Amino acid sequence: MLTMSDFTKSLIKEILLAAILAAVVLTFVRPTIVKQTSMQDTLNPNDYIIMYRRAYSGDKEPKRGDIIIFKSELQDENGKDKLLIKRVIGLPGDKITINDGKVYINDKEYDESYIKDGYTSGSVNNLKVPEGEYFVMGDNRVVSIDSRYSEVGCVKKDAIKGRAVLRLFPFTKIKKL
């Protein structure tokens, strides 16, 4: 028969184990809610995603097509740096051109079947992506504030918080990203 002190000790052990397990899990992943429309139709407002925080630790580098979450210099309504979610398009050393609604990487047209309206607004003329930085854009190019704009520019690796790996909600759209 369990005494009250045995029950209390057991409960404390279980709470400590759960807290340690939660801390370990949150070291590697972080739940995130999409708030904007810049990644539609891939991600929509209120989609619940899992970000892998250690995706680019050490010598691991983002790949073209990865969906990343990064700290920008844009300010949210509370004056804090905004976290943005965008797709990696240009890698360090790439030459990016956007002309007539099409994206060119190193003078070759880049096929992007996932973009919302089938074209990329704006213009970029032979931008060379600096070493250690990435050219990123949202999939909904008409509304996305991204590397095409000086307010965001190319994203430094150390500003990247992680890679979106899984959409968990809505449940009908659970999908690996």
C-alpha cells in the first residue's frame, strides 16, 4: 500500500522526468504557428508546424528549397525582431535574377511549381548572394516581403532559427515539409 509520502515522491519523480524530457525535446524542435500569408499555398495562416532547431548546426547548410524560420530586422507590433518563414532560393555565391515574372539562378530559369500565382513579382538584376548568406522568398510572391526587398535582404546563417519539417495542423493536411 502506498503511503502519502511514497505517492508524493513518485509524483515528483514523474514531474521531473516529464520536465527533463520536454527540455530535451525542445532543444531539438519547436512548435510554431504560421501567422502570415506569404507562404501560401504551401503553408497557410494558423497552420501549426514543427521547426527543427538543430537543422543547420555545425557545418550543416540550408539547401535550395528548404523552408526556414529566421530572425529578421523587421519589427513586430511590440518592437521585437520578427521571425519570418520563407523558402531558400539562392545559396552563397549564386547569381539571382528576377525578370518578367521568372527567377533565374546562375542564368538558368528556376522551376518553381509550388508558387501561388505561377510568377514572381518584382525585379532583381544579377544579385550575387554573399558568402554565409541565403536568398529567400515566400511562395506567395505577390505579398511576401523577402530577400527581394532591402528591409529583409539576404539572410545570414546565424539568423536562421531552424527548418520547418512537419505541418501538424490542420489534421487533414499533416505533411512532411
